[in-house]
Amino acid sequence: MEPDFLALMPHTVTVEPLTGRDDYGRPTYGAAVQYRARVVGKQRLVRAADGAERVSATTVYVAGAPGIGPEDRITLPDGSQPPVLAVSRVPDERGAHHEVVYCG
């Protein structure tokens, strides 16, 4: 990844991938992984994974393409864990470059 691009990512976010659900239907998560990111408080209308339009309050630009999903748990630098509404993968000429995570 380009050093100039990484210089724009001063934050660290933690992502725990959804691994399943317990007997009561509550989500269970895998090991936490930290990623370089840029966290921006910006409201925008997004189409959530369920197809509904929702307002995203925070946009997170994640270095690389780790495959974050809408049911994964993300922890922002301030310790909050907003729901992941949608994720988009941004390609470059070599393939997946970074991900944009829209949080509620």
C-alpha cells in the first residue's frame, strides 16, 4: 500500500468477525484484529445489507481489504461499537485496495 495513502489513516479500529450465533440467537465473534483506518464523522444515506435506506453517522476507511462484513463488530478509537450498516470495497489496478465501512 502506498505510503502517502497510509499517511491519511491515523486511527486504529478493531474488527471482530461474526463466527455464528449461540443457542439464544446472540452473535458470537472471532478474534479481534486491528487495522489502520481513517474515521470520519459524516452523515450520509446508505443502503444497508437488508436493503433498507439508513443514515450512517460514521464513515471508516480501512487500509487493505480484510473482508469486513455487515454482521462483524467494529470498535472505533473512542471505544464505541456502532452497527455496521454497509461495506464497500474500493479497487485499484491490482485489485481490492481498501474498504469503506458505513456505521450507524
